[in-house]
Amino acid sequence: MKKIDIYIFKNLLVGFTTSFLITTMVMLIGNTIKVYDFLFAKGVSLGLMLKIFGDMVAFLSIFTIPMSLMLSINFLYTELSSRSEITALRSSGISLTRIFYPAFLFTIVIFAILFYDTSFLAYKAKLDYKINLAGALKNRVYMGLKQKKFYTGIKDTTMYANDLSSSKRSLYNVFYAKGNSAIIAKEAHFKDAQMGILVNFKKAEIYNKSGNNIEYGHVNNYELAILFGEDKPHIGKYNTRYMTMTELIDYYKTQKNPTALYKINKMLVFSLSVFVLSIIGFSLGITFSRSGKSAGAIISISIFFIFYILQMLGESLFKSHSLIWPIWLPDLILFLFGAYLFYKKSTN
């Protein structure tokens, strides 16, 4: 049985690596399309592009790792079952639990990787991704500005300047418009912010349309933030979205912040999901062996989407009712489903 364990473990490693590369590539392409205009804008260096791609992969891995594990287990046990090897092992008196044992060991290894990634790497990578993408936005703005030409490279925004400094950080005789607001200023000076650009208008006339009325004001200094994907110019020290597990625990101990506690539970849910998904992948593999790998892949991906929908439901209940326990719904419901399938096959 030891040789069979090693054989299964090796094949799971190959299958997991292949699935991880494919699922990561697919999700990477989808995310790249969303930010294509920023990422491939003139002035964005190759180094910055590679950093952004690396951050994408690190954050997406909290989804691609459990999905890849489920697919690799499902594929391997579907193949073993279709070749009647599972039947032969069970006829030799080997229990289904023992047949699942090498996959369980492999799942422990993947759990350790996913736990570290989810708790310490992924959300920091998400922050770095936003900051680096904001850097691409800055480059796009600076490279796109031309004197005496309207610039519309930022969504719903128009900028115009009669003159520019050589660095394009200072503009003279400036027009700026976004939505129902417009600014006319003698000067405007750009300053880099963490998530975009701060613009300081000098001797500015500000117009704002409200219904049928136009409001007007004149100020000597007016600062405006042009940001990418954030509603604040800076990421706060206590922004729980980008904290590691240890930071969240320390923050909850001192502040009793419910969002920090929710994020801790969410990290645990994602990390422990690999055990739930591995049981389901194994049970489906030996249940639908005659349907082939394609059917297993479709069912496995569908299960993962159900997991994600349940996770979104838990997140919605936390935001609306401050309930933390519903975030465990994906693991609890799918564990019961997987345990039922496993029990039915083991007693067959």
C-alpha cells in the first residue's frame, strides 16, 4: 500500500501544479482585461507590470489553490476508479478511508501553504497591487498630458492646461471638470499620493451644478484627490482589509473591532476549505467515474462557485446584521454534503 500512497501523492502533486497554472492563467487574464488601459499605458515600465502581475497571482491564489486541489483529487480518483483500481483495492479489504489517506496527507500540505498565503501574503499583495496600479495610473496621466490639449484619460474627467512644466507636475491656466463640477485655476500642482494623485489648485474658481442651479466659489488653495479604486487618498493604519492574521488578532485584542474578528474567521474559512473540497473531490471522483474527467471538472468548478456564493452570503449578512457565524456557512454546508457522499460510498 505504501507504493500506492507514493504513486497517488506524486500524481496529485503533478495534477495540482497543472491545475494551479491553468486556473491562475485564466483568472489572471480576466483581471488583466479589467485594468488593461492602466497596465499597458505608455510610460508603465516592465518592472512595474511584473510587480502588478505578481501581486495578482498572490491574491488570486486564495481562490486558485483550493480549486486546484479539488480538481487534482477529482481527476486522479476518477481515473483510478474508471480503471477499476478503486474496486480492486476495496475487494482486497482496503477501506475507502485508507484509499483517501494519501489525498488527506496532500491536503494537509496544501492547507499549510494556503493558510500562510491567506494569513500573511494575499491581502498585503492586494494592497501592493492597488498601490502599483495607482502608480500605473500616475504614469498614464503624466505621459498623456499635453499643453493646449484636452486630456480625457481618466474616467468622466477632463483636464486642460495652457502650459506645463517639464516634469508635468505643474500646470498653468488650468481647466478641470468631472461630473457636474468644474474648476478653473491659475495654477495646479501634482503631488503623488499612495493611491493616486493629489492636485493643489491655486486661485481657483469652482463651479458646481445642482439641479437647475449653478453654485460658484473662489478659493486661493483647493486640494483634490484623483484616486484609483479607493475613496481615501491614503490607506489607513487600521484598515482591516489589508492586515495580516497577527495584525488582525492584535487589533481585535486592543479595539474589539468586529470587522477584525470577521476577517480572522474569513481567513480560517478559506484555509480550512481545502479539507472540505478534498473530501468532495474524492467522493465525486469515485461516484461519477464513468462520466469522465470533463464531467468531474464541471461539477468541481460548480461546487467551488457554490462555495463562493455561500461566502458572499455570509459577507452580506455580516455587513447588514453584523453576524460573524454565517461566514462559516460554505465550510459547514459543503462539509455535510461531502461527508454524506463519502459515507454513502463507504457503506456501498
